Amino acid sequence: MARQLRTQVAIIGAGPAGLMLGALLARRGVDSVILEARSRDYIERRIRAGVLEQGSVDAMHEVGAGERMRAHGLVHDGTILRFAGRSHRIDFRALTGKAVTIYSQHELVCDLVAHRLAAGAPLAFEVDDVRLGDVATARPTVRYRHAGDEVELACDAVAGCDGFHGVARAAIPADRLRVFERDYPYGWLGILADVAPSSHELVYAHHDRGFALLSMRSPEVSRLYLQCAPDEDLAAWSDDRIWSELALRLGADDFTLRRGPITQRSVTPMRSFVAEPMRHGRLALAGDAAHIVPPTGAKGLNLAIADVRLLADAFAALCTRGDDRLLDAYSATCLRRVWKVERFSAWMTQLLHRADEPGDNAATAAFRDRLQRAELDYVTSSRAAATTLAENYVGLPLVDA
């Protein structure tokens, strides 16, 4: 017989979205249980991007988990676009009054896990066979196995924060769900290297041989990326080949690339994906369960946190006052912002990557390249265009005025 448990909100997934939602709900006096398929060690070591918008930084401080981020996060007031061998700085602070913070996603996850466990709030790792039931009713359930026990968790609402391959989105009837997606014809070969970053701000480089990005995880650790085929063979890339290609694509007269030991490498395909609606009955999707962006605009983590900032208020109104108006509006409110962020991420991606298409001749490829360079020139020479980039990069308002 299944062990019976009860909570107000069942949260599926202990990534940034699920953990932040649990913390925000606790601040609002709402109980939750978080269920995670992986181990604690796995989620705390899973390396992901870490460019935080101001809204994400504010959320960490709001829930009381921002102390390490304040001490170790790197505040960036701008970023560098590099093309034709020249650097052009976009000054976020001057254009918007805002900045971004570099703080690795796995560090953020560590902080939120520690914060939740210190509060004694339920967080179950290595949960399997998760099944959602009655989500279209006022009494949804989540059944799962944990530590050898079969458990049935009754709740008032369910948050699907379990990523693209999770079970939550599949609980929405297929005839209620519409999916929009695009796969890009390139990926990123990414490395972590034990070497101080060669720039104090991120460098986005457009080059004839393909895009490159110089980023960082700390003052001692660099994160760098090269445009490659989505099915690139990592075995064909020696350390020397990687560093040589990075030096070529990131090259400029005022720049020297520092090299160091490569500690991690991977190839990441790129895609855009949105599922509509983001809510069905008492089930709401957040983060990668509902949408994915190409990483060029550094928006995936920030979109997830924006979702749950809205969802926390919706669930709090439902659970404490029986008011479902915010939950009714949740999907439409989120999607208005999601599509703007999808637009920006796709624009940044298409602006910076070399996109050879089947059937292209030399003239067509050269024409497309000149258009990219013209747009880069416009963005870096027009204050209005630079402001548009900066506004989107530092983060759009959570809700339109």
C-alpha cells in the first residue's frame, strides 16, 4: 500500500526553477514538497551557464540565499561584440542603469539546496516512477517511488519544473498542447579551463570560420565556446586545436588569449522550443519543461526564475485565499515575456553565427555575411540599437506595465 502524504504544492524537479519556487512559496507561507529524479551530488555538479539578470539576483536575495552570490558573483556592466577583428563594447549600465552577474548555475543550485535543507523543508532525491493524477481537478496527486517505498502525495497544485524530458508536460493532454520548435544547423563546442579569463567581460565574436564566445565561471576559471556542427566529433578536437581555433576567432589587435588546462569539454546542440499553454488545471509548467532558448542570449536560467516568480504569487493566492485568478492568467502572462525572450535569443544567434545552408553558392553566403556585418555595425554604432540589445540582455520587466 502506498504511503500517504499531503502538501499544498508538489514541485517536480530540483533545478533552479523548482528550488526557487519552493523558496518563494516558503516566504509566502505555503508548504511544498520537491521531488528530484537525480542525486544531490549530480544536480550540484551539473555545469550550466551562469549569467544572471537583475531579477534573478533579486530573487536570490529575496529568499535569503544570495550571500555567496554577493561575495563571489562577478558584476558585469557591459559586454563586448567583436567582428572584423575589432572590439565594440555595449555599456549596459550607461544604456539601462542595470548590469548582469556572472554566477554559475550549479553554485546557485547548491545555495538553494542548502537553504531548503537548513529550513527542514522536504526535498527528496533519487525519486523514480513519478506519475501525475487528476491535475485537471482541485485535488491532484503525485505518485512516486522513493527509498523503496511507494508514495502518494496529495496536494492543491503541481509545478512541473522537471525539464524538457520530464513527466510534467506529458501530463497535459496532447489535444490541449501546441508545440513550437526550431533546431539550428550548428552547436557549441564548450570547454572549461583552469585559466584566468582573458577579458573582464564576455566577448561575443563573429568570424568567417564561425562564432566564438569568451565567458567565465570565476576569476580563475574560463568558459569558452566555438560554433561547430551539432554532431561534432569531440575526439577530433585536441587541446591545441581548440585553443588555436579560439585564438583565431576571438583575435583582435588589443587581445591576447590565455591558455590553460582544459578540465571539461562537450558539444551542445541548439534549439528553440515553446509549449503552449503552460498550465492545465492545477498543473503549471516552468523553465525548460515549457520552453528552451539557444544559449547565445544567456536566457534559459533567467526565464525559469521569471516563471516561478510569477507562479509563486499564483500558487500563494490559490492556497491561502482560494483565489485562482493569477493561476488562470499565469500561462498568458508568462508566454508574453517568453516569446520576447525567444525572439531576442534567436536574433542574437542568427546575428553571430555563420549559417551555411544546403544549396548556398558563394555569392549567397557572401551576401548573408555582409548583412550580418552590417547589422553588427548598426548595433555598435547606433545608441538606439545598442539600447535594445542591452535592455533585453539585462532582462525585460517581469510583467509589462
